Amino acid sequence: MTPRLATADGSSPSVAVLAGGLSHERDVSLRSGRRVAEALRASGCEVTVHDADAHLLPRLAQERPDVVWPVLHGAIGEDGALRDVLELLQLTYVGSRPQSCRLAWDKPIAASVVRAAGIAVPEHIALPHATFRDLGAQPVLAAAGAWAGFPLVVKPSRGGSALGVAVVDGPGDLARAVVDSFAYGDTAVVQQHVRGTEVAVSVVEVDGELLVLPAVEIVADGGSYDYTARYTAGATEFFAPARLDADVAERLAKAARGAHEALGLRHLSRIDFIVDTEGTPVFLEANAAPGMTETSLLPQGAAAAGLELDDLYRGIVQSAVSA
């Protein structure tokens, strides 16, 4: 059995779980926060749950929890700003520091950092809305399509839960995909489509040691792991661990750890890859605040590793307490 987590004075730690917010991913955050809170309570922690609203900071200042766990998706939970505020309040929290969050949140920048660490990434270009306004949408789209070829992927430069992401099969669908992407941010990423097996690898820090969980293979019924496929039970088939040869799984775990470390992430992350037809892990994006719902990938990786969520989450809290 894992020793019961306690603070320096021997008492059970108090954890404030932050969930909700006003991003497009509010519902997912509420579900994730509820699951984390349930597991922490089962582990013996004293848990409160708070929304990210105008009442949050006075409540945290009054409560002074031992640890804050932001389970917030979208900008408020992943762009580093909230963590800056938590540091201003001198509150201990689970998750990556503000600068690392900002690196991971911006997909083109994250890809550049990860590529510099020797990990494969798809070729891509970032196109701000102003580029289309200044140079004309049609010439820019024609150039992007000719460069990347079809199919290609269009996605917002920032964001999560596959919101605004589209696989584009031909020139006729490219303009609509870019417009849809702009609904979630002012920069669209046009990326070469990589054929292969879609996988997610979660990296967690338990009692100060990094643990790479088994990869989870993703097979969406509709062929695209979009928002509906992610959060609708039964819409996607998962294989945990992923159906990969042992040597490929080892390379994938090494790449996930490398991306986590290159971006300076801490405590927990989820790194998304395509394993291409030659068995090379190709980095897609890093998530500093991964989903924790009943269909999310980190909990599935934990189950594949034979870990109980209450023990795992307790260990993550211990890493924050001990930092």
C-alpha cells in the first residue's frame, strides 16, 4: 500500500480543485474537476472545488489550501496566466510553471521547441488572420494547399479538445476549415497530414520521479478524434496499452519524456503523437492540463499501468507539496 499522504505536521492535506471557467471547454473542465476531486477524497485529502470566477481569489486567500490543483482547460487553465496569479498569492499548485504553460499552449512554438530536442514534428505554417486580410484569402489558401498537399490539417494555434481542428481532403474545403479555426483564435495552423496511428502518452511526476504511462491508441469511429469523439462514451475505441511493437513503444515513451522535459513541464502532461508508417513518433501537441474525465486519456494510461487513480493523484499532490 502507498503511505498515506500527509503535510509536514502529519495532517491530511487540503486541496482546492479549480474547475469550470468561461472557455469553450468549461463542461469538460467541470467533469474533469469532479473526477479529480472524487479520487483525492478517496485518498484521504480534504478537497474543495471552486469555479474560476470573480469569487475565486478571495476564497483561496481565506481558505489557504495546502495545494491548488487547476483542472481548467482552454486559455484560463493552460496559457500560464492563472498560474502567475497563484504564484502572486504564494500558493502551492499542481502543474507546470507559467512560462512552460505558455510554450505548450502555443502549438507552433511548442513544435519548434520539441523539434530542437530532436523529436519529429509535422511540417506546418502559422497564418494569422491579418495575413489573409492583407494578402487576400484566395492566394494565401492556394499557396498553402500547394505547399502541404491534401489531405492536410487545419487547427487553431492555441486551444484544446480538438475544437476548430479539421482534416481537409481537398481545396474546396480549405477556406471553411480556416474560417472555423478563426472562431477559436486569430492564428490558424496549416499542417501536413501524417498517416499512422494516433496515440497519447501521459507523463506524471509521482513523489518527485517522472513516470511515463503506457501509450493509449485512439481509433475514432468517424475517423477523426474531434470534440464529440473525445467526450462521447462509445464514440471512440481505445487500446491501452497501444498496439505497438515493443521497440516502437520504447521510442514513443522516450519521445514523450523528451517533449515533457524540453517544454519544462512538471507534475503531469499529455503528449499527443502520430506514429507514422515507419514507426517514428511524430509530435502533435503537448497538454499542460490534460483531461481527467471518464473518457480521458491520462486515466486510461494509468489503468494500463495498473495504477489506482487515488494513489496516482495523491502522489502528484505529494510532488507539489515537496517541491
